[in-house]
Amino acid sequence: MFELLKEDTKTKARLGKLTTDNSIIDTPVFMPVGTVGTVKAVDQRIIKEEFDYNIILGNTYHLYLRPGMDVISHYGGLHKFMNWDRSILTDSGGFQVFSLQAIRHISDEGVEFKSHIDGSKHYFTPAKVVEIQKTLGSDICMVLDECVEYPAKKSYVEKSMKLSLKWAQDSKDEFLKQKQRYNHRQFLFGIGQGGMEKDLRIEYCKRMTDMDFDGNAIGGLSVGEEADVMYEMTDICTDNLPKEKPRYLMGVGKPENILECIERGIDMFDCVLPTRNARNGQLFTTKGVVNIRNSKYIMNDNPIDDGLANYASSNYSLGYLRHLIKTNEILGNVIASQQNLAFYKWLIDQAREHIKKGDFKEWKNYYLSNYYSNFAQ
């Protein structure tokens, strides 16, 4: 499934190749988030043919509620339902349940929660979450875990960690019991927890390694902690996870977070940031961040990003995009989302290229120093 191709000599950055039955994925990789079977405002054809993304993410919680597993089964899995013939990773729904604290109850067996749509009650167990992901047919499935809020008392973090470890083993046991569906292989990743506690993170990584998942994710970060704390926890985890397995940092994030965590040995990322921020008028460009609602762009006829001249979004001016966003035209969301996804693909491609060249750290430091100086223009 995963082949480690090169390790940087100055950092923990690395190049790899992740292979599923549906695509070959060069790592490091950023996965656009397609929560309910769509990356918001962007056609799957554009994601595949123009940007050449080989993997996207779907959400177990949301797809379970809508359209439901009967619909997904009718279409023969999520790939066919959404007309996507490359890889899909589905998260377990653990983070969504975490965000529903007021309407959920956790026990040793699983979590009972109320739908945010109609208030109906549902129950996720490790086995249920595996069953849902088997029905979805994702190439990479995730175990059920509890994402701990920040800050949290160490006593609760430790209790939660033990529960997530139990759920991880239960998830793997169920995954091995259930048959393969849709004529392609599925893989299962564990999710490391432990809050911001160094000793608990180390213990969890070692226990998760012993469970021998196909890959290992790091969860419970980017939940409000300072960036330096996130980087410290990431460093600790990658130091204690096996080199021969892919490492996935869940829900991260900002361009600077991605580059810093590539330096710390992360292979896979996902985040809603590119498309969510696009809909709010924030553009990520090769020269920095643009807040397109700013009045200074009213008469600006420059292209959105001349550093990405090969992509469709470059056909439009900053002034035109500002007009679309300010008037709430749907096309504005489409163009802005395409721009941000094009940038994230460019950023990851640049990172891989500089790891190949052996100057990743120098390039990262130079790029971020310029990126920060242009921030929020």
C-alpha cells in the first residue's frame, strides 16, 4: 500500500507513494474535503482533470444521515454515486460527534447522538462505523475515536485515550470480519489521540503501532491549541510511529501548518479551509492571501494569480471576482474555490519537488517568510 521513496537529510520530510486499487497517490498529499459526496462548488471532473487530485475525503457522519446507506448501496458505493473513479478516504465521524457535545452521550460501547438535521437519535459503535464505511466503499477507512476538546484535564484525556484505544481494536476486529465490497480493497487507519500530553501521545502511538493498522493518523490537533503546541505534538507522534506506514494529520490546515508538518514527517493532510474560506472571499495565492472583499480590488484588472496561469481561475480578474463575491453570485464561489484548490495542489507539488532536490527546509523558510509578509492583503 505505501512505499517510502526518500527521506530528507535535514528534516523528517519524506516522499512516498500510496497505492490503492483506484489510484496511485504521491505523498505528501493534500486531500480536498468532499463532506457529503462533493467538494463544495467544484465539479469532480475539474478536481481530477485540471488539478489532478488522486484522492478526496468523504464524511461518514454526514453521508450516513444524508443520503443514507440504502441510497449508497443502490448506486454501488460512493465512487459510483458521485462519479469519482480515484481514491476516497472516509473519516469515522468522530470529529463531528465531538462537535455535537450538547446532543451526544459517550459510553464504553459507542456514542449516542442526535442528528443535527432533524433531532433523530442514532448510535455509533466501532463496528457500526466500520459497517458504514464498508457500505460507502472508501479506499481508506478510519476507526471510531473520541476527539478531546482543548484545553482538557489530563485525567479526562487519559480516560478518553483508553476508550479510543479500545474502539480502535474493536474497529480492526470488525474490519477483518467483514467482506470486501465493490471489487476493490479497503484499508484501515488507526487514529492517535492523547490531547496535548506528551507521555500520553507517546503511549498511544506505541499501542497503535502494535495494532498494525495499514496507516496511522494523528487526531485531536488543530482544535484551538497554539501552532507551536501542534508542531510539538506532531513531532512527538512522528518520532513514535513506524516509518514504513503512511502518517496522516487530520484536519490541518493552513498553508504554513502543512509545510511545517511536512517538515515533521507527515504524509497526508485534509482540511475544509480552502473551499470554506473561498466562499467567504479569502483567496490563497502563490504570492500570499487575498481578501477579495477589500475595496482596493474594485478596479483591479490583474489576474487572480499569475503564478497559476495554467488553471481556469486565472482567466478572471480580481475586480470581476470581487464583484461576484460581493453580489453573492454562485460563480464567485466556484472561481474562488477552484483558485484555492489549485493553490493547495501547487503548494504540495512544490514541497515534493524541493524534498527531491534536498533543499526543502531552505525553500520552506524562504517561502513562508515572503508569504507572511504578504498576508491578508
